[in-house]
Amino acid sequence: MSIEMDCKKKDCSKRVSRRLFMQSAASLGLAGLSVPSFAQTVLDAVVNDGGRANWGDQFDSRFSRITAKINSNTPVLSEATLANLQQAIFVYQDITNRGGWPQVVIPRSLRIGDVDPSVQVLRERLILSYDLDKRVGISSAFDSYVDGAVRNFQARHGLLADGILEESTIQAMNIPAEIRLQQLNKNYARLQALVSGNLGQRYVMVNIPAAYIEAVQDGSVVLRNTAIVGKIDRQTPILNSEIYQVILNPFWVAPRSIVQKDIMPLMRQDPTYLKRNNIRLVNNKGVEIPPEQIDWNAPKAPNLMFRQDPGKINAMSSTKINFMNPYSVYMHDTPQRGLFNKIMRFETSGCVRVSNVRDLNVWLLSKTPGWTRQRMERVIESRVNTPIKLANKVPIHFVYISAWSSKDHVVQLREDIYNLDGNSLAPNSSIPRKPIPEEDFLSN
């Protein structure tokens, strides 16, 4: 049965021939990385600018190696991605019509070199999702073909692509095809609404469930940064705004909730805590108050600003990126750079931590005269608080796209971490969501 016939039954808006369907399906997850010349030029200008090697910032090489196989320089927010996502819907509709894929049950973690009867079912599952070429056949051997297919599956689902078949990979594999189809359809509608708007010639996109950032210029991704976003009960909001300011060496002001719940008890235990963490007490007149004058055993925190000086241990480290929004969220650097190596990067109270944030700074300030990479480095080394107003504001979009397809037909799927897709069998769908006090968004 052709997809064209099925579209008549389903009232599809587009029709795709069986031949085109098979061409697309065969390329799912197997195409290489293509870099348009313009995007590469901009990328080279950012990465190869003198002085970058001296920064020692949070470059996540493992993430880059994994995603280089499946990412392209086509933005998530693009007509090309929208068209490819619709193509993926046809593919997954056909898989669902044929009964979906089998559930994979394994006796233990499996990897290359293992032999187990469950690998036969694993091969069937990987063939159905086009991660494994059907010509390799069905056997019990976890060979190099299966290893490559498992790695490909893991990369497409935002998992650690180590080729080891364990709990998180099995959980993703065993989400039924019909649930994945629902996910694709919901994200198609979401993406269609976003693409129809004016995104801007230069813009930044934060994809929340994927926990990564794209900087887009003239229709091409010129930077892609790993991100850390909000916890399940402290969600990063969906928003559209404009970046108007980059602050180098920002101050960090502890929210009242942090002061009351965390800092007060810590000061009772260790009176040197504020000094060791470069946190000063400032009253409403801007006068610094010595910690020795405060009764730390009082039931309520003092009505003072708890302000952390700029520096390496500052909660925002080198950078804060500001944009207007009603949630008091922003993007920033972090001293805890090892967190970018985690697969599940849902750690903040709503703000967005950015890996390689200095590369993003260079790109954001490229239209602001006088701000070279070398000058930024000198300012950061000085630890002097330096707000910089962008000459041209840059649109920013916080979006929730848990399923998309790049131009080479790689279908990428992410966990519906905030349960916005509404898939009843998806992980975390039963976790209750708590209302988020606005002040807690500042806790990162």
C-alpha cells in the first residue's frame, strides 16, 4: 500500500509516493553532516579568532562528536525542517500501520561481542526504525553492525552514544510507534506555528527538551551550544524576546528564597561562608553591612541584598545575557562546567546555562563596534563588572520541540520532559508540576 493511498484515508495535506517514502526512510539517521559555506565562514570567524585557545572554557567534545553525525546546519526553526518532519510523519504512520515495532527485553546490559537470543529482537527493532540496514540479517550476535545501529539510535534520541544497550536506551526503544507518531504530529503543529512568524535574520533559539541552543544567521546554524535548562518542577518558560545586553563579570544577587532556605542555615554553621564565597551584604542605600552585625539565628533573613562579586566562583561566572521577559529568566555562564557533560541537563530553576558562552558572546556582539574577542578576554580577566548594550538587539526564542528532522532526514526525538506533548506512555508523564514562584527562577 502506498503512502499516497494512506493519505487519502487520513486526509493528509501532502502526498508522497512509495518510491519517495522509501528513499526518505532509507536515509533516516544515516546521513552525514553538511556545512554550508556561509555558515562555515561565520563559524570559523568565531572559533578561530585569536585568543580563544587561552580561555579554557567549557567545550564539550563528547557532545560534539556524538551530534556531528546527526546534526546539520539547517535550523530547527525552518521550512526545511518542517517539510522533513512531515516526511517523518509519513514514515512513522507506515510503521504504525504495519503493527509498530517489537518490545525489546534483555537479560542484562549488552554490548559489542555479546551473543544473546534477545539480540534477534533488537535487530528487528533497529531495522524497523531504519537505524540498521535490513541486509545485515537477523542473528543473536551483537556485532559491529548492531553496535553502530545502537549508537545511531542513541544519538538520535539525545542519549550517550556508547553502543551499550542498557535501561535508558531500552526505555526509549520501547516507547510504542503510535506514541512516537503522536509526538511527531504535535511537534509538527508547534513548529508550523513558529516557522510562520518572523524569527529574524539573526536569532538565538533555545530548544528546551533537547537542552541546546542554536545561533542562526541568514538561514544557517552558525553555533550550536549545549545548555542546562529548568528542572521538571522549575520549568524554563516558552518565550519570545530580544537580547539587548551582555554583562561580562556579572554580579549575582541571591533570591530571597535562597537566602532564607540556604544561606541563613549555612551562616549558622559556618560564619565564614559569605566571605569564602565573595558574597557581600548591601542595604537599600548601597552601603555594605558587615556580616558580624547580623543575627543569623533570627527566624527571618535580613532585608538586605546578598550580592556575589564577579569572578570564577560567581554563580554566573563570566557572563549574563539579558532579554526582557515576565519570568525574570536569563542566560548565563556557570562555574560548574562539568554539568554540560550530562545527558539529562535539567538542573536550573528556569534560567539557561550556556556552554562555550564566550563563543556566543562573540557572535552576539559582532555587530557592536569595539568588542573583539581579545577585548572581552581582557575584561573578563579584570573581573570588573561590564554591561554591554548590543548595537542591534537579537531575537531569542525559547521553544519546546521534542521531535524534529534535519535536512538530511535524520529524525531526532527527545524525552517529553515537561509532559507538554501529553503522551501518556512517555517517561515522567505522571510527575506532578508545581507552581513556580517568580523569585525562584533566579536560582540557578
